[in-house]
Amino acid sequence: MKYNFDEVRNRLNTNCIKWDGLEEVFGIVDKDILPLWVADMDFKAPKCVLEAIMNRAEHGIFGYAGGYDTYYDAVIHWMKHRHNWNIKKEWIVFTPGVVTALNILVKALTNPNDKVIIQSPVYPPFFKAVKNNGCDVVSNPLKFDGRKYVMDFHDLEKKIDDRVKLMFLCSPHNPVGRVWSEEELKRLGDICIKNNIILVSDEIHADLVLKGHEHRPFPSISEEFAQNTIVCTAPSKTFNIAGLQMSNIIIPNEKIRNKFLNERESCGISRPNVFGIEALKAAYEHGEEWLDDLLVYIEENLKFLTKYIEENIPKAKVIQPEATYLVWLDLRELGLNKNDLENLIHSKGKLLLNQGYTYGEEGEGFVRINIACPRSVLKEGLSRLKKAVYTHI
Ligand SMILES: Cc1ncc(COP(=O)(O)O)c(C=O)c1O
């Protein structure tokens, strides 16, 4: 490997939520806690990105952004090159984050009291984006056979009524790590078309697909699907630049796109951050080699975690992810309620993981661990988890 992901960087006092935000988010003031939660990485962004930001900083003038052709070219290049997906410049709309886009989409494409379907357990801001904007969440829980999660199409069709206007798909799925097959996506897309439901496909994790799996951008399946889909993408997870707040929302359907643009305008969002543009361009144009090495390191971390848990914490079950650096662990065998499980991990393990219940009630008894950290840090995190579990049993 050309790149070194073993280097431990101290992130304290960098205004990062993962390490500095524990009091703000969880009310935790304990400085001994090891945080392996929120979905960003403890790795430096690729050198090409750092250089691009430093070059831009060197220029010294940071007035309003404008003239985005090179930004569009970089996004078009990446989607074609990495995902074999041909997109047009006019389909791309930037937002300062995918969560911003999800909220704007609900505003733009629903009326109050409409319903939006989501597949829980799922990324918590999906629930919030729906509720924030006056709609009701319809949960179509994923089915779990103890090893793998699949979509429940029967339940989905049963829950659709005239009030359902939108569906949020997480593809690949956070937190369960599925990369949906083309067959699953086709079946879902057909149900949406048949019932006049617009599909929002959040593909922010699409670049982080692990060996043996292939991500399919939803609109690339058919023109009919393309016209009914909004795809949320970003370089933020892939290259660890979430704090630069740059995401690309891809909307082939002109009518839907105009509604989205009007709503974005009404929120006063019109221009990206100049550093975000530079970082995105550098990452999409020169970051691929780094990404390929990163994925090898993540795979190795996943193997390490799987072996460690099998050998040391047999009461925990690893749900093998097909994508992302987030691993969903089944701790239901411990027989603890959600508060006791959370307390055990915090106070006995001195470890901070995302608690499964925050992803919907189906997540109770599970935790999500972020393995995008140096292996030595992961090892320490797992030994803390082991300690917590053994304090209980
Ligand atoms: C599925 C999903 N969508 C969106 C986001 C966050 O996107 P952003 O930081 O661009 O708002 C995350 C972050 O974890 C995520 O997992």
C-alpha cells in the first residue's frame, strides 16, 4: 500500500464532533472515552486534496464562489469513471450536505400531512427530514434473518396509500451495510412508479463498496427510473471532507429539479464554499488511488474486527457490511434494554458507539461501530467493548 492509514492523529481541539462534540451531543464530559461513532474517518484526507486547499488558501482572497464548470466536469468524470453512469451537467445541483438536500426535497415534493417511506433501521436524519417538514414517516422495516437484511416488499405494498408521495432509499445502506442488488432495486423502482412515489436515493456511501460487491446508481437502471429519482451523492464520506460541506444532488427530471431549485433558493442557499469546490475537484480527479488503498485498509480492519469478536466476544454478532466503514453489531444476546446497554458501553467500556435504537426501534440491542480509524485505535476500542461485555456477564 502506498498510503499509511496507521498514523494516529490527535483530533481533540479541532472542533470535530466525533472527539470534541461529546458534551454537546451526549452530555458526556469524560475525557477518557474513545469515540468510534459518527461517520467520518480518523484519517487525513488525500494529499491531492490537502494541496488543493492549501493552494487555494495561498491565493488569499475568499470572495463569493461562481463559475462552476470545472466542478461539474469533475462530478461528471467521477460518476462515469467510478460508477459507469453518464450524467449531464444540468442535472447536478450542489447543496451544503446531503441532509440539507433531504430536508429541501421533502419541502419541495410534498404537502403537509403527506407520507414518506423509509426502511429502518436507517440513518436517523431520514426520520427528522420528514418530520421537520410536516410529513409523517411510514416505516417499511428491513427484514433480518440473523445474518443479512433484505427489503420487505410485501410490507411496502401494504403500507402504500394516496398520502405517500416520497420514499427515501439508503443505497448502500447505513447502518446495515447492504449494497442492493439490481433485482432488489428494480422491484423497488417498479413499485414506486406504479404508485406515483418519487424515489430519493441517498448514495453518499456509493464509493465505499467492499470487494465482491457492485453499487448500481438507481437512475442508471432505466430511463423511467431516472425520471422518477433524485440521487444524493458527495465526496464527503469517501475522502473524509464532510466538514467542507459539498454535495452533489443529481436530478435528471427537469420538473423535479426546478422544484428543488426553487426550494433551495427559498432557503437562501445559492453558492458553495470555495474550499469545498477545490477539495471535491482534487478528490474526484486525483484521489482514486488513495481511495483504493483506503478500501483495502477498511477490509483489513473489518477482518480484524470479525476475528476479534469471534474469538473474544462471542455474544456479539457481526453483520458483515458489503459497503461503508460502519459495522452493525448485534448485541441482543446480552439481554439488556437500550438504556442499560448504552450505559454499559459508556461507563464500563469508556467507549462511544452509535446506539442501534437511534436508527428506529428495529435497531434496539444493536450498536454501530466506525472502523475508519488506525488499527491500533480499533484494537483499543474492541478491547473496551470486551471489557464492557465481560463486566455484564
Ligand atoms: C446515508 C447518509 N446520508 C447522509 C449523510 C450525511 O450527509 P451530509 O454530511 O452531506 O449532510 C450520512 C452521514 O453519515 C449518511 O450516512
